[in-house]
Amino acid sequence: MTRMDHEAVAVIVPAHDEEATIEACIQSVLAALAHARPAASTVVVVADACSDRTAALAGEVLRTRGAVVEIDDSCVGTARRSGAELALATLGRDCWLAHTDADSTVPVHWVAEQQRLAAAGIDAVAGTVRVDSFVEHPPGARERFVASYLVHADGTHPHVHGTNFGVRGRRYLEAGGWGDHETAEDHDLWNRLRALDGIQLVASDALTVTTSGRVTGRAPRGFADTLRRVCLEAS
């Protein structure tokens, strides 16, 4: 692997009552950063309206390698924006902003692949997701989801997930940043990025994040709802 150490990387993780998964998420992010070895990095966990130990556990895992921000907005778009603001203030507008969710884990090459794309001139990347378990869904749900989740032969795809999203800091700012949306904040930002002059976007399955297959999600009308609708068709 070629070291892309000219890039500073921030990973932003919004979390709402995710004490069961936040440690595994952060550990996977730290492993990906260690593998990529950027010149500078930080991890920002935004604990949004948490009533459990999410913030405390995140702080214990991160120690000096990032920051935990606590807000009380109950809005994933606001949480992502708060994390991005701190990351940009810490690393500067030319840093790379990588986003995932507290119920997800990233592969070890996740940061390095985004850095490779950034070095090639890509301004933003949308990756794919893999569902960790379908135990809460009816029989045949896994097959139904896999069949419905379109990925083209060349690895490109139509999906945009906030849990697997990367963007160059200055392009993020040009697009206006994350909106204060309770859901579909990822599609909103992706569409505004697409409208920028000279933007270079990639939607690639070279980046696949493992995310929760739970029936009840944290964001209204979010991925959990979409997954449930798809899987119910298998029953």
C-alpha cells in the first residue's frame, strides 16, 4: 500500500443510544486509521440525545485519539454537521471527512481506499453496506435484500449511505454541509455535491461497511425502515 500521508483524515460518527455497538465501531475506525497512517487524524463521536453510556464508552475507547461531542437535537443531520464542524476546526478545510454510524463497523482498508481516491482527484465517495444479521427478519430476508441491492458489474451503484460516505472538506463546505434533516441527509448532501462545478464523485462497492440489521432504527424512515420493507416482501 502506498502511504497517502498528504491527507489529513477525520472520521465522524453520530450516535444515539448506541452503547451496545459504539465500542466496536470506534475500534474498527481506529484500526482503519492505523492501517492508512494519514499525516493527521481525528475521530469525532457526536452523542446526540443519549440516555445511556454511549458518550462515556466512546471516550474510554478514543482517549486522546479524538473527541466526544454531546448534543441534544435528536437529528442525525445536525449530529453529522456538528462533528464535521469540529473536524474542520481541528484539521483544516482541506482534510478528508469520512462518515460512518455507531451501529456499523468499517473494514481495515476503509480509510486507505478513500485516501487513494482522494489522491486520484475524487472529491466525494459513496460506498455500499453489508447487513450483519437478519435474525429479526422473516426467513428468506437475506436473499431478498441481496437480490434487491443493485450493484453494477463495474462496481458502481445508485446507493448513498451516511454510514459509508467520504468527502473532501473544502467541497463539503462549498456544498453547504450537512442539512438539519432527521432522515435522507445523505442523499441531500450527495445531490448538492453533484451540483457543484467540476466535482468528481464516485459510488463504488470497493468500500463496504457492515451495518446493523435491526428492525427498529434510530432515524425515522431510515435504513432500518427500508430494510424492513424489503425483507417483509420475503415473508
